[in-house]
Amino acid sequence: MITSSEYRARLSRMRPNIHIDGKLVDRDFPRLEGAKNIIAKTYDVIHNAEFKQYEDVLTATSHLTGQRINRFNHIHQSAADLLAKQKMTRITCHQVGGCIGRCMGIDSTNALSVATYMADLKYGTEYHQRFEAWLRRFQENDATACCAQTDVKGNRPWRPGEQLDPDLYLRVVDKTKDGVIVRGAKVHNSFAPVVEWINVIPTRRLMPDEGDWAIAFTIPADAEGVEQIVSAATPDIPEGYGMAGPFGGADSMTIFDNCFVPWEHVFLCGETDVGSMLALLFALYHRHSYTGCKPAMTDVLTGAAALMAEVNGIEKAPHVTEKLAELICTSELCYGTGIAAAINSHRDPSGTYVPDIMYCNVSRRHAGLNIYHEYDILADIAGGMPSTMPRPGDWVSEETRPFMEKYMARNPKVDVQDVMRAFAWVQALSCSEWSGLMQYAGVHGGGSPRMEQIAIMGAYDVEKPKNIAKRLAGIETGKPYSFDRLGETPQEL
Amino acid sequence: MITSSEYRARLSRMRPNIHIDGKLVDRDFPRLEGAKNIIAKTYDVIHNAEFKQYEDVLTATSHLTGQRINRFNHIHQSAADLLAKQKMTRITCHQVGGCIGRCMGIDSTNALSVATYMADLKYGTEYHQRFEAWLRRFQENDATACCAQTDVKGNRPWRPGEQLDPDLYLRVVDKTKDGVIVRGAKVHNSFAPVVEWINVIPTRRLMPDEGDWAIAFTIPADAEGVEQIVSAATPDIPEGYGMAGPFGGADSMTIFDNCFVPWEHVFLCGETDVGSMLALLFALYHRHSYTGCKPAMTDVLTGAAALMAEVNGIEKAPHVTEKLAELICTSELCYGTGIAAAINSHRDPSGTYVPDIMYCNVSRRHAGLNIYHEYDILADIAGGMPSTMPRPGDWVSEETRPFMEKYMARNPKVDVQDVMRAFAWVQALSCSEWSGLMQYAGVHGGGSPRMEQIAIMGAYDVEKPKNIAKRLAGIETGKPYSFDRLGETPQEL
Amino acid sequence: MITSSEYRARLSRMRPNIHIDGKLVDRDFPRLEGAKNIIAKTYDVIHNAEFKQYEDVLTATSHLTGQRINRFNHIHQSAADLLAKQKMTRITCHQVGGCIGRCMGIDSTNALSVATYMADLKYGTEYHQRFEAWLRRFQENDATACCAQTDVKGNRPWRPGEQLDPDLYLRVVDKTKDGVIVRGAKVHNSFAPVVEWINVIPTRRLMPDEGDWAIAFTIPADAEGVEQIVSAATPDIPEGYGMAGPFGGADSMTIFDNCFVPWEHVFLCGETDVGSMLALLFALYHRHSYTGCKPAMTDVLTGAAALMAEVNGIEKAPHVTEKLAELICTSELCYGTGIAAAINSHRDPSGTYVPDIMYCNVSRRHAGLNIYHEYDILADIAGGMPSTMPRPGDWVSEETRPFMEKYMARNPKVDVQDVMRAFAWVQALSCSEWSGLMQYAGVHGGGSPRMEQIAIMGAYDVEKPKNIAKRLAGIETGKPYSFDRLGETPQEL
Amino acid sequence: MITSSEYRARLSRMRPNIHIDGKLVDRDFPRLEGAKNIIAKTYDVIHNAEFKQYEDVLTATSHLTGQRINRFNHIHQSAADLLAKQKMTRITCHQVGGCIGRCMGIDSTNALSVATYMADLKYGTEYHQRFEAWLRRFQENDATACCAQTDVKGNRPWRPGEQLDPDLYLRVVDKTKDGVIVRGAKVHNSFAPVVEWINVIPTRRLMPDEGDWAIAFTIPADAEGVEQIVSAATPDIPEGYGMAGPFGGADSMTIFDNCFVPWEHVFLCGETDVGSMLALLFALYHRHSYTGCKPAMTDVLTGAAALMAEVNGIEKAPHVTEKLAELICTSELCYGTGIAAAINSHRDPSGTYVPDIMYCNVSRRHAGLNIYHEYDILADIAGGMPSTMPRPGDWVSEETRPFMEKYMARNPKVDVQDVMRAFAWVQALSCSEWSGLMQYAGVHGGGSPRMEQIAIMGAYDVEKPKNIAKRLAGIETGKPYSFDRLGETPQEL
């Protein structure tokens, strides 16, 4: 497994196809540093003695090669793998104070593993074999991937073919003996500018006549015909203050401008039913990843709130305890239902394990409904300081430094320098462009609560509890007692 | 395993020590019928072909006798047993539309199994052996038990010995060579008037000098010196309308009036540390039971809301879907974290499995915080009819029946008789003394959200996320990364 | 102004047309006592020296006769009248611990005062004159009225004429030179069995071809052709414990069985546009009444919660303060916006004052959304005792009384008899069929939060803030700044 | 009244005592532009024909000079003045999309008007005369002021004199015949770098021995001894996109470094009781200002959400209507209770009107509890675009512009340029450092919900509803009915 230096070196060698604020730049552009530091951390923890105890969590044995690989590149072979993925996600997010950036890769590869097998079974295609050939190299190279799913969508109520411009959903515009030509744009492609591969999949259920939009493939992130228009936010905190990283976000609007994809990288092409399933499967895996990362985000906010309470000297105040408990309950409800999702997973015919739909969705929905409230709690306990505090330069300037040292003193058990560090970090965490990004991501990343509601109502048979109600009401139904949501006990327990 | 007829016959033979509204009555008193019907259902499902598929859930193999027993009398020997208990609870609650009434028995016996072993280990006593001797007979007899934990407590801020009357917490007032004499009163003893045994345990943590209050024992519910002052609520719904039962509640204030308990039934006596632990253990097991019964209660309310939507002809309204989704998320978050509690259980030295503290408590707290809101949702969808509707007699009376048949017609797909049944049941469920009881029980049964908050904050090390925060903020802590809430993956998976 | 004895005597003389649980009874039937005691209180306060200071609030000067009348029979002649009505409502509700029962009368008469004038202006009819003639006698007699608005409605998505039975909305089936014949049923007619007059109005907006259903009239509550099927709930609390009343509810399904109404009592007949307006006007006045009664209900729950805290000895606990503050904020937000509704009222051409639509609706909606949560707070602070406590008879019985006196002792500053009184009243208030009725009424009485949302969105021009947004976003709109919700400052201030 | 050009010119002439990120700058520094544009708007609206209709709202007649003045410099002489202030605040906030920045001035001058009079009455001092002399010049000059209240406070649980450094609360360190010397630092001084005067008042209740900290005065914002360390955030949006302003925030940590204040500007010095009252009075007036500005902020978020719905083509979706209604109810509940606060104001002996404590506080608390949720609603309706969208430069760049024009097209009724404008503005509004500042300000500005809770519980007599409860429960209290929160009807109505 490679080091983060090798990861950075690889990025440096890529074709510059990154557009930031109107400039074409390469991957060494400073504003990408925050996002690169995050991905780098997923390599570093493997080699870091502090994380040796989590070796079985952070790595896995490839079912293709039998080699030890970074778990972010692994296909889940058991419920235990799903549990380990959840743990890995929580642990690594803790190191960067937010999104770890590699879930899109693991979730899209697992979804492709199931969908390509399904297509082959139904249509006699060879997608799964192609996919595994690519995956083998991907694992051997210890490479990184993101996922490009969300189309720009044009007018929301219209279907792809109804748009004034059919490219508003990415589509196949031509096929040759060597591959396909695609055109369109995908948005919200998190970490796309700092990974090597982009896995492209459909954004929604497709109708039988929407075959041109039923396209899935993988492509190098710097391939010809791929242009990334990037929004990157890295909190601006000074050396020695705040996160060692720093860590930040980077999202692409990825343009596929008549882009050629060779057949060996095409994983679906025209199979609308499987394409629909693939869209849902990625969402499902991704929501299971959220059962690891959202608790981690809440852990970070819990830690931040506890730190603010310490700095302000109000650790024992009853309302602080009450609010910390609220945060903890949010993280544990989400993580606990993530465990239930893994325990109630099933083995797909491809051999890949798929988590329980209901638990993944209720967990993600609960997290999504609470994210703004969690920031509210942090702001409440922090007081106004993170929003109006002096800037880094004021701590450096000879004129103002003495005032800072005199007037920023708070809880006498906390060094004034650490008071500053604490506030500066909480400012970055909760009062910055980056915090806005985390808030939006908390609502919409992986699908908003409304999307989860749709998934929940699709997976839940309301007639079952209604039948229970009718029996209790003395209404004749002719139907015996039955209830879907009891779960199977794993044979092994 | 016995039938419910045998269960009823046994109750009939018990000493009349039931006081209801100032009258001394026996256990055939009509107002107890609702509660008896509930317990009877736990016997009936065993012999009912409709539930044959749930045989492994509803019964278990005794670790003492190797015989097949009702799972409500079983000591958990594995995580799978805890999962099965959760399922059994949800299934049986569905049959009665609410609390199934036997959790207090299973939870107190499991807690005693752990605590008696712990006491013997530490103090060289023989409690565990006594307990198992009693349990063996209890299982062989297929008997029922409740639990008497909550003392009347007098002035809340005062400890037991500080009360003006030391009996405000149940205590040992004398010991003889044959047993102990106890005095005091326990309240909120659900189902005490309709079971055979009462398991008595301490209500709270005890200090070393509070040995007189560190007493645990079991006693026949009609023993000399035991008097039950009973509050019983059974919804008043007519024959043919509403629940076939009917099902209702019955709670005792149980008076121990210088009551003698033979040593063979004494399971703790003076060991304040183990007594404290026992109080917490029962609460823990009971909260795990809530991860089965509270989802079931929500399922019943979900079914009721869906039924009301059907009757009112508004099944497709977006706000109805939205509200049903809310209910479903509440039940699945609670049940899912209950699964996580079982999966993260540990084997106690006694061999009994103990569920995870955190997941049990976040689940119960979430349920407790939502119960009134769930009734709100039902009322919202039902409209005002359940609260102002004509009474059963008006449907029978020749004068008013024609008006009822004419004016109660709603969704033409629903027979007007079933409209009446549906509304009458929802009235019983949500607009009756019984619904008030269920609301209070939803908040306080098994410990209120505030109690769970205390348990959560006691079990959670806030320093861990705070350390994560400090590392991210660049504050030197000297402590490596560490986090408590990642869970162990079961070896078997 | 008459005494409550005269009020009771009048009821005794009425034709028995009350059906309760299948029996035809007169108005002296005991189960109606709770509701009668409430209406009686509105007469008693007038003559009670304790309320002398509120004389100007509780009474008003008739604009028809110049005589001093009970304000419940007054037509609002100023914003100050609306403010006084709000106060009167809050004060009188305090005396009975809930709904005061006469708002339906005052709100329907005010709505009729506006609508009849509107009809005459538009159609040259004589409704207003008839209405005022009736009102004059009504005021002179110091009589009581309720309002029958809600039709049974059959299948909700269908309009009146689409129902399988056109009578599912009350309608005119014949007209003669003397009057009209009506048929149908109105539900949720609160206090109908204990008042003298029923004001009947349409339930919803009507289309031009729905003239048969555009009917408004007043009728004696015991007229031929009127039959009341009554649901009455009075909390069962013993003499000397709990509310001196007792106070309770009584709601009718009122059947109009080919009922004759003389022209002098017909206030609309076929004018669908004015009928629609009348339906909305009553709702508006009634929601303004809720800005008085709902705060009062919250005051009662606040007082109950504070009393429970005192009894339990936890008055100083921070979470108790927090929860009391929540209750207080709910009542004051509702009452404050009610004041704003009065201050922003307008004088209708009829001379009657009409409160502001927006403030009435946001206030009522806020109350409706919070009612279950308020009961939750009370249950939380009370603990489980109100739900499982011994019954009145157990306090009287010689056998159990000593146990009660010994074990119900709590806060030593509170006499044990008062502990019992407090718990018994809170049981009646929050754990009884009556509390279920109050919860449903809290959601649906006067229109549920969903109805208020519809009224709010109908009265609010979203284009106005959207235009503000566009201007700020730099989007050319060609529209100047404008905003509807600034309010007029009363000239007098 | 002056123009905004004159306002800007005055700022240019001020002594450079602004420190931003370590640099000493003058008031023409670009990063202050956002805040200056806001204050400028308060001058511009006076001279803008579009706002002619609001002339009586935006201006007032000085009670000192009889001249027409900007209402932001007026002392409230009636309830109508308070209503007009509320309106002015809402109107002007609409123009800048957030905080209008001059409330601190009007609220501190009104509070000083009351407190100085109170001190003179009690102590025979001459503060009020001094204050009015200053105010007269202030009004004549059409000047601006902010308020410096919040001390840095050091360790929160300690009182001023207990701090390791007594300067952690601003205090008098010396007095001379000409004036006083003060030392300390005030934080969260919003708009301090862009106004001419700073009104300094105590931050909290003071004990009799804390006279050194009982100091109130006014001082030019660029006086010797005053240094401002400034945090300024202006959203970065390109010319032609987004707010014409742009508008932004600027907050100072204001250092008083042995700063001299002449007696003519000292308004309290040592009177701890009046100083305590002054702290509360400013908070009260400021919370009343929030009943104007917070609804305006919600109006802006409502408009933004409606605009996003339009852009996304989902204006008719039921969940959008539901969420807009939620926002509208939040603004109208706050504004409505603000009206009630004005109507229930009282005339202080100084002649100045003081709004009702309870309504000001429940309104501000409700707003503070909802602010994060409002941003949540906006993010929900907007979708992820505002958080990951390309930057301004990408719209200008020839390489990327064609992609933007092609792929940003949404609702075909909205020009793609306006789509960009809309998203760019919503990004600035909800996903930027400035939005973080607005969120923190929404919680803490004017005192956080916890502060309001304290004020509410201090102003509310819980014994009153408890007495109502006891009467209803049949508990003898000997106290007659009484209730504080009924309000007085203004004589004029």
C-alpha cells in the first residue's frame, strides 16, 4: 500500500483540467490542499503506529487478489465487512474533522459490483468481468476514486428526454467499436479534483425508452474530454492555530464534453432497469457510509462543544450536559441503526453484501434532519466569539498581540494560546464558507431527508401495521398476522 | 407449557388482596379483565398455529432444565437470545395493541441472575444458587412474574434515611433465622394483580450505610402481608366493536405491611453495592425490552393512523405520507438501536448476556421523547371524530341507529359498520383513560428520558471526543487518538 | 343579567332531545353536569365580587339596546372590544380549567353580523335586520348559543353534491312561505346540549351551483326536528378532591331531521359566495377566541406542572424551570399575537370589527402544534403517579386509608391530603377521557394547524418577499419595494 | 438630514484606529465596505422617492428640538413610536438582506434616556441633562452610534472583582476633575468601525461593591485610547451578480486602553443599581428591535426559499408550501408579539416609552430558537447547488462560460443569467462566512434564548397559575383569583 507522498506525486503528474474561479490550474494549486490533505490521511493512517490497533478495520483482504488492501477499495464479503467499513469511516473522519472523501469510491465500486453482475445474469453481458478486471488493477495500484452521479437536471419536473437540451442528463451520444462517446455534466462531485478515477453512474430511475441515459463507466479524472469546474473551500487558519491540515472540501461540476470511454471501462450501456437499480444501490451504500461519517461529524461537534464549555468555564452547567447528551444521542442513534443495517444485510448473487434499506435510510434521514440543530448547539455553547473574533494577523501583530493576550484569557486552566486555538478552530468549523458547505452536505449529501423518506415508504408495507390495527379494531380482514420489520437473526450468533 | 385457561384458573385460586376503589376484591373482578387478557395472550400465542412460524422466537430452551419454555421466563444465553427477546416483545405487543405486561418478569429475573452471581463472587453468599432453585420451579410451572422497583420516595431530594418515615423506601425491619420482615410500598407495579410472583428490587443507587434498603427478593403476589391497591383501566368498547379483548392496564401500589420473606426467596440483603448494580441492571434490561415494545406501540399507532386515513379517504394526501414516515422512522430507529444493543452485548461472568448500555438508553430516550408527538400525529390524521363520537349505545338504540348508519358513512370502500369499529377503537386507543396511561407509560415506563440521559452521560466519556477536537484545533494534549463507541464485531460474523 | 340558577332552570324546561349512549334523556341528566357547570360559571362570574375588577372585561354595552350585557353576547364595536373578548376568555377559562364553552356563540353571532350585512348589500336581502331582531331578544334574555358548523362530510375528497347521499352536508330540502326545511347532521357541536340556541352555518367554501348547502340560521336547541346524539365526558373525581365543579365536556352530533326553520331565523339561503365568506369569518373569529382560551389552557397546564414540581419537591431543578419557561412562551406567543390581531383589526361596513387574519391563524397554529407537547411536559414533571394512583374509594376505605396517608406523603411542606388532591386533579386533567378530548380539541378545535396553514398561505403574498430576494440578488424585476405585513398604527396611539 | 455621501466623508476623516488581521487601516479599507453600505442605506432611504410613503415611519419629530430627524436617533415618546420603530427596522433590513446595524444606537440611547433620569431622581446627579445635551447635538448632526456592552468576562462563573485581571470587565481606573480614565475591552461591537459614536454601558447586574464597573458613557469611535480590532465579513460576489451592495458585517473587539472620557460624556459612574437596570434596559429595547429585524431576516430567507423553488421549478410542491408556511409563521409570531410589546408598553417617568418585558423576550427567544432551522429550510429547498457551484470567475472565463450557460439552465421561465444570480446570492446568504456570522448573531445577538429565558422567568410570577391550579384541584389557598398577563387596553382604543 502506497504512502501519501506517492498519492500526491501521482496527482502532480495528472493533466491539468481543473478550472477554479476562471483559471485553469493543475492539482498542486494551493486551494486544493485542504481536500488533498484529507485523502492523504486515508493513506497515512495505514502506516501510522497510532492506528496499528485498527489494522483489521482500516485494511481488508481482497477477494480478487487475496492481498491486503486499503478497505476503502474493498468489496464487502460479509456483514462483518460492512461493520468494519462503518468503523473505518468513523475513525478516519475523526482525523480530519469531517468528511473523509473516499466513501464515494467504495460505495460506487460496491454498487457496480452488484449491478454489473445483475446485468450479466439478465442480459448475458460481460460487464462484471470488465468491472473486476478494472477493480483488480485499481486495488493493486492502491488508487482512489470518486463518484459522479448527480446530473444538472435542468427543469426538475421534466424527465431527461423532455429537457430543452437532452444533455442536461449525461448521455451516450455515439458508440464506436472501441467505446462510447458521452456528453453532459455531473455536479456535486466531491473530491473529484483530488482522486485518480471517476466512477460515473445514472442519477435516477430510468424508463425503458431512456436507454441513452443508462450509462455507467469509470474514467481517469484527467482524461481527454473531462473538464472539472471546481469549488474548493479550505478554512483559512494560521500556522500553529487550528487544524494541522488544514482540511477542506473540493467539489466539481464535471463536464463530459464529447468524451470517449473505451468499452473496457463501460459497465452499463442501455440497460435502463439495471441502471435504475444502480442509482439506488449507490445511494443505499452511500447512506450506509453515512452511518459512519455522520456520527463522526457529530462526535467532532460534540468534542467542539465540550471544548467550548471548557474554555468558557461552564462545563458543569446543566444545560451544557443536556445539550451534549442531545448530540451524543444523535450520533449513537445513527451509528446503532447502521449496525442494524449491517447485521440485517443480505448476500447478493454477486457475493457482495448489501445493507438493509430501512435502517440505512432512517439513520441518514435522522442525521440529515438534525445537522443544522447540531450547529445550533455548538453556537449556543460557544457564545458569539467564533463569529466576531479577531483574525490570525491580530495575534501576530506587535500592536495588537498584547491586547489579545490580555483580553482573550478565560478559564484559567486553559492557556490563552489554546483559547485562541480553540476559538479559531471552532470558527473554521462553524462560521466559515466551509461550515456552510458541511451544513448543505449534511442535508443533501447522499440524498436529502426527502429522498430517504421516499426510499422508506417504498420499502415499507403500510398494509402490515394497518392489518394489525384492523384486527385490534375488530374489523374482519381475512389476513393473518404478519409483519415485515422483525429482522433475521444471523445464523452465527 | 400451560394454556391461558390454566393461567386464569390459577389467578382465581389466589388470596383476595386486591383493593380497587375502596373495595377488597378477588382476581376475577371484571375491571382486571383487560390486564388478564393481555397476559393470557402470552400463553395463547404459544399454542396458536398462526404463530407456529415464530416458535423459536416465542420459546427458548432453559439453560437450567433443557426444557422448552416460554421465552418470557428465559435467561439470555447469547446475543441471539437478546435479539429473539426483542422480536418476541414486538410480536406479542402487536396482538394486544400495547404493553404486553411480561417484560417486568423477564427483565427482573435476568437482572437477578447477574446480580446474585456478582454478590456471591464478592461476598461468598449463596444468592445465585437460591435464585436458580426458585427460577427452575418458576420455569417448570410456566408461571408469571412482575417487578416491584419504584419506592414511593417521599420527598424526592432526600435519601431513604433522611425521610421523615424510613419506610418511604421499602426496607428490612427485622431478620429471623427463617427469613426477613420487610415494610414499605412500591408503586407503578404494572400487572402485579394478574401475575403469580412479584420480584422486589431496590429503586436506586445506595450508599454503604443504607444496607437496610438493599433488599431483593421474590414473593407470591398474594402472600400474607402483601396488599395491592390497584388502578385498572380497560377501555369501554362494546361487544363486536373494537378490540376482541378488550385489553387494558392494571397497576398496583403494593403494600408490604411487615411482610415475612423466607430466606430461600431472599436474593440480596444488605449488599448496597450489588443492590445499586441490580437497580441499574433491571433498568438496562427493561430499556432493552422497550426497544421491542415501543416500536410495537408505534407500529400500532402507525396502523391506526393509516386506518384513519383510509376511513377518511385521504390515503394519498402528501401530509399523510409524511406523517406515516415520521412514525415509521421512530419505530425503526428504536428497534434498530435495540439490535445494535444486542449485537454489542457482553457475556457476564454468570453466563447471562447483558445488552449495550448506550444503545438501550438512546433508543428508550428517543421513544420517550416522541410518544406524545405520535399521539399528536394520530389525532391529526383521525380528525376530531374519536373525541366527540356517539357512544356504543347509540349504535344499538333503534331511535339513533338509523342516523348513525346514514351519517357515519365515509370512504365508500369502507363499510359503515367498520367505520364505527375503526373510530371506536381509535377512541379507546387515543382518547380514553387508557390512552392517558399509555402516554404516561411512554414517558416514564422503564425510566423517563431524563433517567436515560443520566445513564448515557454516565456511560460516555466526553473526554474522548474533546481530545479529538483538541487535536484538530492544534492543542497539544499528549493523548493518542481513542474513541469508545466503535463497538466490537461479533467473532461469529 | 340572569343567574346560573335561572340558566339551569331554563335548561330543565327544554324538550328532551338528548341521546346519550342509546338513552333519550333530559338536560338534568348527570353526565351533562360537567358541561353545565362550565356555562354556569360564565353567569356566576358576573355576580361574583371577586371578579368585580373585571367588570368592563366580562360585560359590555349592547350597540343595539345600550344595555349592559354579558360580553359573550356582544358584537365587537372596536379593537378594544376584541382585546376585552380575549381577556374575558382567558379569565373565564382559568375558572374551569379548560374550554369555557361560549366562544362558539360569540364567534358565530359576530360572523353572522358581518355576513348578513354583506348579503344585504349585495343581494338586497333583509338578513341583517332579521339577525339583529333575533340578537336583540337574545341579548335581552341573556341567553346562550353554540355553533353547528362541521358537516359529517362523507367521503372527504368529494364535494357536497358528489356524495352518495347529498344530506352528508346539511342542506335545504324544501322552502315554504313560512320558512325552510333542512336535513343533515352537524358534528363536534360543543356544548350544544347545554345551551338554548344553535347557530347553524356552512362548513366550507361553496361553488355557485351549491346553493342548497348555502344555508345559515339559528334554532332553539330543542326545536322539533332537532335531535342531539351526545358524547359527554366529566372527569370522575370524588367530593372534596379535585375541581369543585366538576367541569367536563359535552359534544353533539346534531341531527336535523327534516327540520323546519321559520324565515325570521334564516340568515342566509342560497347565497354561496356569502356562505363561503361566513364559513371563513366564523373560523377567523373562533381562532381569535383561541388566542384567549389556548393561553388559558397553557396557563392551567403551567400551574399544574408547577404544582406537581411543588408536590414532588423539585421546584428548583433546572429542567423544571426550563420546561415551565417553554410553557409560558407558548401561552405568551399565542396571546401576544392575539393582541396584534385585535390591534390590526378592521371595521367592517356592518360596523363590526374583524381581527387580522394572519395573526389569528399563526397564533392558533402555534397552539395547535404544541398542545400534545404541553401535556408531555406536565407528564414529565408529574412523574407516573397520576396514571397509576389509587382511586378515590381507596382514600375513603378504612382498610386502605392508613396506607394512603403513610405512603402518599411527599414534600413535607404539602399536606398529604393536598398531595392527593393535586394528583387526583392532574389525573383528571391529563390522564382521563376528558384529557383525550382536550388533546383532540387542542389540535382540531377551531380548525387544525393544516387549516390554519391554508388560511395563512391564502392571506400571504409570497411574491412580496420573493421580490425583496430578487432585488438583493441583483435580478431585475421592475417592481418597487413593497411588503404587506407591516400593519397600520392605530390612529389613536 | 444628511446624505450617505456625507456619512462616508465623515468616516474618511476619522483617526485610523482600525486593526484588521494585524494591519492598522483607516475607514476606507475595502473590507469595511459591506458594513458601510448597510449604514449608508439608512441615510439613502430617507431621500429615496420609493420610500416616500414610509416617511412617517423612517423619520420622527425630536422631542428635544422639534425637528424632523432620522427615527434611528429618536427617543420613543409613545406606543406608536415603538410600533413605528419596529416597522422601520423591518423595512430597512429588507433593503440590505439582514441586520441594519443602527439598532444598537437607538436602543442604547433610549436605555440611557431612562437610566440617566432614574439616577438623577435617586441620587440627585445630572446625568440626564448631560445626556440630553449630547443627544441634541447627536440628532442635529444626524450622526450614528453603536453600543459596546459585552465585556470579555474572563472566567464566566467569576464576578468582575474575582477575575485574575480586574480589567476583564471594563472599569474606571481613575477620576480627575475633567473626567474619568477607563480600561477594559468590549466585544461583539457590531458596526463599531463604521459609526461615529460608541455608547458604552455595563454588561450585567452589578453588586453594591462593584462601583468601578458601573460606568456608562459615550465616546467618539476614534477617540484617543480607543483601538478597534475588527472582524469584517463581506460576501465575495462579483459585479452584476448578487447584492448591489454588497452588504456585510463588521464587529469590533474595542480596546479602552486607559482611555479618557470627559464628564460631559459620562452618564453613570458608580451607581451599581442603576447600572444594573441600564444593562437590562438596553437588552429590553434591543430585544424589541429584534421583533422588527428578525422577522425581516425571516422574510429574506422566505424570499430566498421561494426564489430557489422558482429556479428549481418546484414552486407547487406541497413540501415547499409547508416549509414556506413555517417560515412565515416564525416571522409573524415574532412581529406580532413585538406589536403586543409596544401596545403594552408603559411611559417611564423620563417620558420615554418602555416596551413590555414578556413579549419582547418571548419574541426574541422564539426567533433565536428557530434561526438555524430557517437556514435548514432554505438549504432543503435550494438543493446542494449553493454549496458546490462554480465561482464568479468561471462565468467570466471564455473557456468555462459556455459550459455554465449550457448546464446551469433550469426552470425555462428563468433566464440562465438570473439562475446564476439567484444561486450566487443564496450562496452568499447561506453558505459563506457571512452566513455563519448571521447564524451566530441569530442565536446570540441581543442575548441568547437562555438569557431571554432568565428574563421571562424573572418577569413571570409562577405562583399565579399555580394558585389557579390549586383552586381547580380543591386545595385551599386563601388567595383570590389573580393573573398578571392580561394586559391593559390602551385608553385610546
